[in-house]
Amino acid sequence: MSVDPASLSYEDFVQGIEDRQRRRQLLFREGRPYFVLVSQQFSRADLEGLCDTATAIRRLDRHRDGVDFLRRILHGHRVMNLFAQPSTRTAESFIAAADKLGASTRLVSDMRTSSFAKGETVDDSVRTLSSFFDTIVVRHPDDDFAMRASWALARSGRPIPVVSAGSGKSQHVTQSLLDVYTLRYSFASRGGIDGKRIVLVGDVGRNRAARSLAYMMTKFDVHRLDIVCAKDHLPEGGLLEYISRHGIDVRIHERLAPALEKVGKEVDAVYMTRLQQEWDGDAGGTPDQKGKLGTNEDFVLHPEYAKYLRDDCVIMHPLPRINELPEPWESHPGFVVWRQVRNGMWMRSALLASIHGAADEIRARAARLSLV
């Protein structure tokens, strides 16, 4: 039974996205992602297609004719980047991704210069923006901002795609997409992501990138996921139950050193995260009472812990990092953090291309130029 988003209340829209059977109808159009809001919305086939498209774009960008071809893909399109939270990597990554495809961009990062400062509703603001832009990328401290914007546009006379670039403490879908791409690339000679064992470390409950990646791992044949996290920072909202329902054995550890000493040689990737101190304090934006940034020693990947890990263990971090991943790890053979950063541009280009129906054309051109 088809679902018409325009006929749904906001509550029904949210419930529909939580329902696996209705989610795809609400968030995809003509088989392509339209509203990008949650990691759960992507199938394994979607992820493989996005990864293949990202690789095609990356290789076309190195080819003289390929660069010119890419710049025509979204020529004339306009992308609004509405960032109500501080961001450098994600905002610039989206801008670079759109630029690779020939789209023009606009960045609003100071909400005091927008109509939100005057009390304008989300509904009115995004419907206004839809008159001038072809895609909206949003990053906001409210968990449901991107959801609300998508619903408002879905029931408008001029809907345009909405891409969440980070929603509160909920999810960071495009980060998990680039993380999947990085893992796939890193494991290319080792059978891909299937069968691998991944450790998530740090403030997993509030780190939206880690949460999104955990959801994304359910699309692969991952048998075990280890989480090293303080009790106060364990994931909420049914994430652990969701992972377990998908056949993944979840193990919780309260300290990193004993966990790695016990299982380190079996681990294929370590995903480090910082302590999300911006959510502490009365205003949700201050460090701890001592004013000191950084996590405690139980969740720092000290250089001497390398003895617990294999040389081919992949070391990842969504950035920014404080003290939890010391610089000496950059010499480790499996350190891929800077590759992660660059992969963000390729994956976000692939996502924009897919949203606007150009992914097949991109992969076909790369094949004709013998670049795949």
C-alpha cells in the first residue's frame, strides 16, 4: 500500500520512518534517496551503489575529460547548506562535493542572520528556501530539525531533497556513509566488510557518527560489535536492541585497555570518538566543571596499545579529536583518518548525484573511460 507524505501529520510521518515497511516510500523517490535522514533507510544494495559511484567520481576527477564531464552533472543546481551548529569539515565537504558536480552553493552558519532569529517556523523557512534552491543540507542541534524540514517540504507544492548533515545527538548519516566507504576501501583485499569485527570507543551514546555507523553495520554480515563506553554514555533509544535483532552480538566494555588486551588481535577496525562535552552544562555547550576538554584515560587509545592490535587493524575517527587518539597513531599502517576526511567529499558527491538521478550515468562514463 502506497503512502502519500502530503497526507500525513508530522507524527504519522515520524512513525512512518520508524516503520521499515513504510520508510522507503517516504524517503525515496523513483528508487533514489530523496530525504536523507536515518542510516536505517539504506539497503545494502543502496550502499554498494553509493560506494561504486563515489569511486567512479574519484577516478573521473583524475581524468581530464572526466573532470569536465562531472562539472556538467549538476550544472545550474543550487545547494543550500544550512548549518546551525559549528562545522568545518562537514560544511566544506558538502561544498566541495557540490562543486565537483558543477553545482553552486550557499552556506548559512550564523542563524542570527536568518529569519530563524525572528521566530520564523521551520516549515515556513524551508518552504521559502525551496523557492531558490534545489537541495537543502541541514545541520542542527535539534534531533528532529531535518525530519521536520523534510515533512514540511513533502507536503508543499514544491518539495526538494533534504539531506541531514547531523541531527542533534541522534544521527549523522552522511558521516556513516563515508565511514562505510572507508571501511570498504580498507578491506578491499580482505573480503570487504562482511565478517569483520569493529570496536566503537568513547561517547557512543551522544556521538551521532558512532550511532549512525552502528546502524549501518546491520546492513552487512558483521557478527560482533564491541562498544567501549562509560555507563553514562551508553547508547539509548533502542540502538543496542536494534543491532541485536539484526544478528550482531554486542559486547560492552567499560575500559579500553582490558578490552584490547583481551580481544585486540581479533579486531579489524577501531572507531574512536571524543567526549561530546558540548552537550554538558546548563546550556548544552560548556565543558566539564574543570573547563578541561578531552576524555579520561579509560577511553584514550594510547600509543603503547598498538601491541594489542594487528598491523592491518584500521584506525578511524570522525574528528575533531582532542586527546583520545594521540598523533603517534598516524604512523600506524592502518591509520586512515585523513582518508576518511577526503572520502567525505567523494561520498557526498555520490549522494548528491544519486539524489538527482545521475549515478548510473557517472558509473557508465567511468566504465567507458576504463576507470573502474
